[in-house]
Amino acid sequence: MIISKNATVLFQGDSITDCGRDREKDTLGSGYPSLVAAMVGSKYPHLGIKFINRGISGNRAKDLCERWDKDCIDLKPDVLSILIGINDTWRRYDSNDPTSADEYYENYKQILSKTREKLGDIPIIIMEPFVLPCPQDRISWREDLDPKIQKTRQLAREFGCIYIPLDGIFAQNSIVVEPTFWAADGVHPSPQGHALIARHWMDAAGC
């Protein structure tokens, strides 16, 4: 297991990670971070692991760059988990504000480089952004998202990160049941979708 005694685990990302967390009370929200904290905490109560959620709805990779010192480096996590990228695609379609795959790569690389520089060789879990084919217009998003997924995989290789291929995982599980079961809008997971993420997160972390 990559999480040691008295470790701090930090979840970073957008609305999928945020999931309604109370910023004033510093809660974990109702998504996969809360599920991971509950399951890991119940399995290893003697380890005293601390879980922090700093996901912010609507964020893109460039937004993580702007707040990385305050919302990551200063928190000194022992394990870092990142899920970012779908808004780098979504804003192209709902706001005519695209982010190229190269821009996404450079922004993501900036936060990973700073993390390695300031926090050393801590375990970093990268989860790839994903979209399910529901509603129908999400299918066209693949043109924009697929190159970003390739960039995410490249970054995981370059920085020696643990990688969770969420897009493939959701695609595989959408063969068994309709994609809307996992995420009604193709992006924001259902409770079952969050549980699926949590299960694979725990597997990747050796929990």
C-alpha cells in the first residue's frame, strides 16, 4: 500500500472530485474522495490517515496551475491524486473557449514538475479524464478529448505516476449496462459511478 501511517492524502480536480464539498467545514463532498476515505479509514483505522479534498467545480488544468501552491504544495500531501481534463474539452463546446492538447499538456506538466520539485518522489495517482456517449452530442467530444487522454498517459510515464485509465474503465463497464447508469450526462458520475472510481483508486493504491 502506498499510504503510510499518519499520511495526508490529497484529492485534486474539478466538479467530479469537488462533488458538493463544504469549503468552510473542509468536508470531502459526496463523491469518490469520501468513499475512498470511508473505506480506507474503516480498513486501516490504526493508521490515522488524513484525507483532504481540494477539487473545484469547473476547473481546468490551467486553474490548477494558478492555485497549486496554496491547494497542494502548502498542504504537504504524502499521496496526491489528480483528476482533471474534461472541462478543458467541455469549454470548447459550451463556451467556444477551447484548450489545445498541447496547452493542456503544458499546464498539467507545470503542476507535476512543481510537485516533484517541492514534494519530492511522493506517490502521485493520475486518473484520465473521461466522457460517456450520453447524451448523443458527447460522442463528438471524443475528437477533442482523445488527444488529451494520450497527453495524460504521456505525463504519467514521464513523471512516474500511478495511472488509472478511467475512460477505458467506464467504457468497459458501459458494455454491461447503459452508460447513463454510470453518468447521466456523460461526465458527472452517479453514486455507482463514484463507487466504481473509488474501487479502482483503492486497487491502484494497494488498499
